[in-house]
Amino acid sequence: MIKKFTLLIAFVITGFVYGQTAILDFEPGKTYIIGNNKGSSPMIAAVADTDPLNGANNVIKITKEAGAADWAFPIINQIGSNPGGWSHTAGKFIQVKYLSVNDTDFNFQLGAWINGSKQTVNISLGGVTLNTWHEIEFDFSGIADGWANRIDIEFIGAADNDVFYIDDITQTATSILAPPPPADEWSFDFTADTLIQDNVVGIPVKYTSDLEIAANGIKFDIWCVSGGGAGLWSQTWIGNGNNWSTLSVGTDQTTTIDSNVNSTTFAAYFDTDGYLKTKAELVASNPNGHSHATSGALPTNYYYELRPLASGDANFTPTPPSTFGNSFQEKTNTLTVSGGNWSTDANWSKTTKPVEQEDVVVPVSMIVTLDEGATVDNLNVVGTLNISSGKSLIVSDASTGNITYNRTLTADNDPTKAWHLLSSPVSGQTIVNFIANNTLASGTTNTDFRGVANYINDGTAWNYYLVSYAGSDAFDAGKGYSVKNNAAGDVSFTGTYTSGDKDFNISQATNNSNLTGNPYASYINLGTFFSDNNATDRLSEATIWLWNQTLNGGVGGYEEKMSGTDAAFEIAPGQGFFVSSGAAVSNKVTFTAANQSHKTDSFLKSENSRTEVHLNIKQEDLLHQAKIYFIEGTTKGFDNGFDGSMFSGVNYDLAIYTELVSDNNGRKLGIQSLPNTALQSLVIPVGVKATPGEITFSAETLNLQDGVKVILEDRLTNTFTSLNEASSNYKVNLDSDINGIGRFYLHTSSKALNLDSSISVENISIYTSGNNTLRVVGLQQDNASIKLFNILGEQVMNTSFNSNGVKDIALPKLATGIYIVQLETESGKLNKKIILE
């Protein structure tokens, strides 16, 4: 007797809405019980878990224990109140999201208990992409109305230890999803002797006009070659006997086989990429008695082979009849010249350049230069394939042989200039060969150093390779390097095509900066990169840092790109960049092959209509810049993806940055985004690092409202200077080093400011600098007092002081916990919560 498993997990329901609404999304506040149709091991166990792709999402994890039978399936019971966690009358179509970890072919059966009995719908799935969420729909429209409080989840035919996830079981009144693709989709090459072997897709042929089947047809045997039913299955025709059959582009055409050939049918159709494909629909039993009454493709638990009949058969036609004319083209496109460009049609066997879904062959001794973005199905390089700088290649299936990717670099005799952050867009390029095959710059102090270095965030920063380096290691996929060429021109990376998803390990050490890079010979989208790496504590902020040769008067500098402001930005092949690691253990960044695309080389190009202020500082030959964006919907606090920290992985001789207007925690921002509604009344703390001597402030504005002034305040000299007037600037001599905030503030205001202008307490920030110091930022020259209270309301500190900009206050020895700071100035009072850890 099967003993039902009772209670594993239960949650409290907060409410339920019928209709096109998720019955269960497994988030807190939903009532359900997970059980099992067997109740003891081995079983197909289900437990509440988190989404393997998004840790913030709750899902159900299903594992088939070793030896578990298909009928030991999970049960999701007592959905909401009883009877009826959901109403069958509210919709007879159920959608389920699922993710398979390690099985691509299986039957997904959903059992819904309606009117007290179980109703099942089974869907055969094949070629499922692993570790990707899919959605499937089950049709219960033929079942009478009733209620259900239980759903059975069955993965029939799953192997031991297979793992699946499900989420968002949804009920709708009408069908909203297209049916899944057939488990087997076959392609025909009418010039090949064996069209399909062991369920492997053969070489498709591309149409140029409607297909007309020859009068004598093409006859094949269908053989079952494995799965227990080996032997002749049936004989069939493509074409209807001796009659003509025309297949129109874009429509399914079915040819019915003579009734004496086991009632087997073939459906032939064109898919969306323009290639003729077929699927078999078997409705009879094979000679060994295996019954397969299916409505779709061949059963997934058998493998089949289509074989042409023996050449002695009167109906055997090994090549297309003459009536086919030029209706078909070979899928393979072969380079036919000893050297030339990819984009030149005449260089290829099909007299047109390769297109998507074609296979490309570069024969021995042949050389081709890829001078555009190209996608191919399979690539076989026996000769030489060079990819020009900024161009891109995507191989959908398999690639063999080496490719060479070139990246054009600038050069400068100044050892501090013309450095480039690069990553290898190919696999297998060794460091030794990269140094030998490229003309890299030599060191000035130590001439044995070469212009290639990796970055280690242990305090040593750049680690340069010697010309004598003899290691066998290759450039790691996804790892960035700094490269300097001896002369302007290309550096080349030679290796195999990089395919599949790639991970690169990152960490927090003396700083959080990690140099990574695009591992593909194609572009990747920045917004998608951040989406692929949004797991908790993966990145400390949604910012990357790119080295921009044009910044700071041509010296170069790091430029921030963020998820909120730069989601459309495309990272070029071979482009290196920094990320800031979060606190996750065994941390990494992930590059997904699905994020590849062809774009124009967009390195650091952008166009926008937002209001911006670029605040510049200059000291002798050194320049640096901070940016302020005004964007609707942002706040005065930290907006991840819209505020970007100044790069922290290097030391600065001269730097300028801003800090948050509200909820300041000392973060040094290279870019700060603020609400455009506050444009006329902001006071922004400005941080400066400089040595003694004259410094000059200036500003550039974009799309600034008429009448709004950008004013720099110097609280040490008690001056206000408008910076958005023509050729305006503010110069000041420093008697000593300066490194921090408190002296300079940037105002955006529609009126002139002076010493009598009152600063609202809302523009004052209070935060801890370590657990022993309280920092107050934004005060005018004024008397002020600070009181500190614990959560019981007891006063634990009271002090008065005079400040002009920033004040650090030593805290008494206090227990960890939450405290309330009360600041009182002549401008008003401000209460702020702080946490001592």
C-alpha cells in the first residue's frame, strides 16, 4: 500500500486572486504543502529552494533519488482553502515554468485533481536547453468544471539524480503559449546517401523557390537502430506516390503514404531560417510489436535512421531529379581564393558571402579576413582566418581550427600613456607566443619588462611579464590584461573559437577591483552582463570601469559605465574592464554565450539628452573630472546603476569626486545621479586630492536649464564662484596636501549665493567613519551640537563644536547596536540613525 507523505513545508496565505494569476509563485504568504506519492526513499523529492539563476526568487527543487520510480512523484497539496485553492472555472489552461539542470529529453506530466479525480496532460520534450527557465502550457479545456486543491508534478523517464526546478504555476481562461517544438526535428540533404543518422540533424538545404517533388518521388526506409526495437520500421515516400506535390514556403505540407505502408506520414515544412525540414508522425506498431501512437515527432526513447533504398530499386534517386532545377543550395560555403575579404561574394563557392545557418570552410593555404560581423552555423578553418579589429564572429554550433583576432592600439613614447585594457577573444593564446608574435613596448627602468601585465588586488597592482618568461600558461577566458604596443598598430590573439558560458573568479582583497574582459570574438551587452551577474553580493555595485585614452588631456583615465545609465552599451571583442567584487564566497563573474551580438565598435561612444555637469580640476599637466547627471526618478542617496564610484584600484596624484547629498557613507563617486526636480537647490560635497600648488576648477554643462547656475563654494576662503559662464574658473593655491571633503561644495541654484545664504539641514550628512568616529559633512561655519541616544532613549554623548564643512567627532566606547544622532545648528535640527558594528 502506498503511504502518502503528509507535511513537509507550509506557508500562510495572505490572499488569492482568481483569473490570469499565478496560483503558486512559492513566495512567502502562499499556502501549500509539499508531499510525495510514495512518502519514503527512494522518491522524487521536492523541497522549497531558491532560484539557481536568481537567489532572490523562491522556487521548488525536484530531485529524482537513485532508484525512485516514476510514480514516486511530488505532490503540491492544499493550495489555498479547501475545497479549491483555485477554481477550474476560472481557467482551463495551466502554465508552469520549469528549469532542467541535466536532462534535455523527458516527458513532463501534470496531474490536476478536478472534481475529486486526477486528470493528466503529458507533454514530450526534447532538446531542452539546460539551466534555463522555460514555460509550458497544459490544456485541461476538455475536463468538466470543478475544483482542485492538489497538483501532481511528474517528470517521466528522468534519470537517477536528475534535478528540475518549477515556479509560477498559473491558471488562464484561454491558451496563451504556443505548443513546444517537436522533440525531433529532421533536416534533409537531397544529395546525401544517408540523410539522418542516430537522431543527429543532417545538412539542411536552403530554398530559393517553391519545392516540387519529382513524379517518381524519393523512397526511404525508416529503421529503428536502438532502444529495443531494432529492425525495419516501415517504408515511406516523400511525395504522394507518383503524383506531383508542391510545398509552399512558410506552410506545413503533409504527404500521405499509401495505406499498405503502415499508415506512416511525413510532414515537410520550411522553418523560420528558410531551411527545409521534416518530421515523422508514426501511428502504427513496428514489426517487433512496439506500439507508438504519437501525435507529433518520433518517440524520444527510440533512435531512428533514414536510409535510401538500395540503388537497384526502381524508385531510388540518389541525386535530386532535374525538375528540382536550382531550388536547393548546399549549406556549406567554401573559400575559393588564396586571399581576400569575407564580405566579397566572389571569394566563396556559392558566389555569395556566408550567411547565418551556413557552414563555412577555409581550406588549407587559403587566407580570409573577416571585415564585418558574421554568424555561421559550423566553422572549419584549415587555412587562416583573420578578424579585423572591431569586427565580430559568432559560431552557433561547432568550430575547428585556429582564428586570429586583431585589435588596433595607439602608441606613445611616454611610458605612462597609450596603455590599453584587453582580454583574449580566443582560447589557447599563450603568454609566451603573445610576447613573441607582437611588438610590445619595453620597460624604461628595466628593459626586460614587456608591455603586458595582469592586475592583482593584493596591493602589488600591475605585474609585468619579462621577455624571458617561459611559462606554458595561456590567457584566461574572461581575464583582463594591460597592454602597451611599441608602435601604433595591431596586436593579435591566435587560438580556437571561444564558445559556451565562461566564469572568471573575482575577490575582495586590499581593494575590491578585479580586471576582467570580454572573452568572445563578438560584442556583449552591458545591461545583460549586469543581469547575468545580479546574484546577491556578486558585485558591490553595478558599475564597470573602462580605461579611456582620451580623458585627462590625453593622459587617460578610468570611466564609469553603469547598468542604469549605460545598459545599451556594447563591450567590444577583446575589451578589458574592471569590476568591484561583492562579499560572496568563491565569487565570480559570468559571461553568457547568449549575450553575443554584432555591433559597431562602440567603445565609449554615447549620445544622450540628459542634464549633466562635468566638474574639472587641473594642476600643472594633471587633469581629472567628476560627473553629475540629473535623471528623473533617481534620489539624493545611492542609486545602484546610476551612481558610480571613482575607480579605487590605483593611486591618484590629482583627483576630484563627489559624495552623496543624502545618506552619505563616504563613498567617492566618479558619477552621481540626482533628481532633476532638485536641480535648483542642491549642495553637493566635493572631494579633492592634490599636492601643494595652484589648482584650477572649471565646469562643462550639457542641457542645463536656463537661469540655473553651477556655483563652487570654497568654505576656507568664503567664496562662491559661478562656473557655467564662458571661460569661468576658480583658482586657489594650496599650502599643503589636501585629501578629502569638507572644503569645497558644488551648488546648483537659480539665484546668486553668498555667505549669508542659509544651507538646509537636509543637505548635511552624518555617518560613521569606522566604529570610533562620527563624521558630519556639509556644515557651514557655525556653532553646532551633537547628542547621541541609544535605542532605550538614554543619552550617551553630548558635545558642542564649531565646524566649517566637515567635522570628525570621537565617539565614546559604546556597545554595538543602533543609535540616534541629534544634530542642532542655527539652521535647524536633524535626527539620523547610525549603526555601530
